[in-house]
Amino acid sequence: MTNNLHKLIWPSLFLFWLTLASCLVYYVSAESVSKFDPNYTLVESSLSPDFDEEFINWLVTQTRIDGRSVVHITSQECRCNLVSQRHRESVAKLAEDHLFNNLYITTDNPHFVPSTPAIAIIDEQNQLVYFGPYSTGYFCSAGDGIAEPFINGSYQANNRATVIADATGCYCHLERS
């Protein structure tokens, strides 16, 4: 009888643990998912014909832009920095492989950046090519990458930058004061 009871308890405990772990993963990932531009401030700003130039001018106040650059933008105490770290590192490596300068800034200023982590890609003429999130999805992983085609040259060049504001993933929203 005791032996049969052990045979039932261990699989039941394992199933209980597996269910609990799955629920915890779902809860944590669901808590992390948000819109990149929840108040549509980036959407509104990017409609201005001067947005690209104003954004570059703001970036220059944050770091030294010198031609082909990938600017990695994070904020203090953002849990999504950890979630996206592996993907951000792979993007930095891709940028390095394609002869871009990797620049890093930390900001809590939501004037141009509604959420972090974010990325800006600048071409050799110091023109903004792309601004927005690295990727979308629960874990903002490399398989969901948005920025990579703008680094490896497989994007279609436009007269204006591609600004992605309508994305859902692990982002920390920066509040306006």
C-alpha cells in the first residue's frame, strides 16, 4: 500500500510543481508586456517634418554621434533590461560586424523616448535611419527583432527614418513629469 502511495505522490507533486512554475512564468511575462508608446507621444512627435533632425540633436546632447552609429537606450532600474540583455548584445555584435559604432545612453527623459529599452540607428551622413524598440513579444528576443534589418542593410531606404511606436513587448514606460 505504501509503495503504491509513493508511486502516486511523486508524479502528483511533479505535476503540481510544473503547473505552479508555468503559472509563475505566465504571470511574470504578462506583467512585463506593455505598449512601447502607450500615450502616442512618439507617434505625434514623429509626424513633424523636423522630427529626425530634432531627435539627432537630442542624441548629440546625450552622446557623441560620429557617423554610422547604433545608440542603445536604456533607463535606470528597468526590469526589461535584464530580459532583453542577450538580444541587445547580439544586436551590438551585429552592429560591430557591419562597422557601426555602438553607443550607450541611459535616460529617464521621456521627451523623445517613450519607453526603454530602445535603439536608434544612424547612417554615415548622421541621418536617423531607425528609432524604436529592439523587438516585440513577451521576451523581446532575437527571433522577434525589428532593428536588425536596418543594421545589416536589408531594409528599403526612405527619405525619412522608420520610427516604430506601435509595438508590444517588455518595455519600461518613461513617465512625463
